[in-house]
Amino acid sequence: MYKNCIKRIMDFTVALTALLCLSPLLLIVTIWLHFANKGAGAFFTQERPGKDERIFRLVKFKSMTDERDKDGKLLPDAQRLTRIGKFIRNTSIDELPQLFNVLKGDMGLIGPRPLLVRYLPLYTPEQHRRHEVRPGITGWAQVNGRNAITHTRKFEYDVWYVDHVSFTLDLKIIMMTIHNVLHHKDIAHEGQVTAEAFNGNN
């Protein structure tokens, strides 16, 4: 009953409460990013696969500018990442707009992270099972390595979560997430600004 009913009710209630409480912070960050991103906007949106691989539009705070080189190509991520962008990533504030996705029902608070649509053809049948539940703002893989582990290992954690969803496990993940955020753990691979792309073998 928790997985199919109570979890959704709790997600909606917590997301709505969090948005109301955090609205001043969200407004300040939005205004700050509007100027820091040099006209690139404060929000980043992208299509991602959700439950049963239905596509939805995920929203995050934008941490990088859209600056390009003389040939019109985007500069490397490390050069486009702003000071505030690095701060909101390290504190996971960039994830907060996804609370709106939770309200809409696209996501839950806890679940496998929604990855890129282009990865769908690369998954094994077992890895596809990560889409049997709503994706989450945080998840079992995120509190067990996040961007510091391989995609293959993340997917193993994701499928394990699908098979073991419970209130107790979700509560444990929330507590571990808070601990990891406070200690800035596993933000990215060493020497990289963003997570490594999945190619079907990693």
C-alpha cells in the first residue's frame, strides 16, 4: 500500500510544504542566477524518462552560462560554471525546483534519478526496471556514491530500491541525503564538473 498509494500522498504533502517554506530562498536564488548566468536564465529544463519511461520535463536551477567560443561552440563546463553555480551544486540547492515536478506527479522525493532520454536504448532489460517507480530527487544510488560510482553500479542500486521500496527505507535515504549534503560528499567524479556520460559499458 505504501508504494502504490501512501508514498504519493506523502510526496505531494512534503513537496508542497517545502515549497511554501523555501519560497524566499528560491526567489533569492532565481534573481541571483538571472544576473550571474549572463542572460542564460535561472532555470534549466530537459526531457527525462519517468515512471514506465514516460517523458516529462525536469526543471533545475541553472548553474552554468551559455558562453561560446569564436566558432559558436559551448565552452567547457568548467569554464561556464559560475561561482554561485558551484555553490548551489555543492549544497544541492540546484535540485530544489524539482519539487514542482513532485507536485505534478512526474517525480517522487525518493527514487532512481531521471537520466537522459538518449540512454534508454543502452539499458539492459534489468536496468530498464529502474523505471518501474517514479524517479526521485534523491535515491538509494545517490546516498551510496552518487556521481563517484559507475553508472552500472548506480543502476544496480536503483533496481534494488525498486524491489525494496518502503517507508523505512525512504526515511533512511532522506537522513543519509541530509548527511551527504552537509558534508558535500560525492558531488562529481574527481577532476570533473559534471557526471560522466553513460555509454552502455560504464
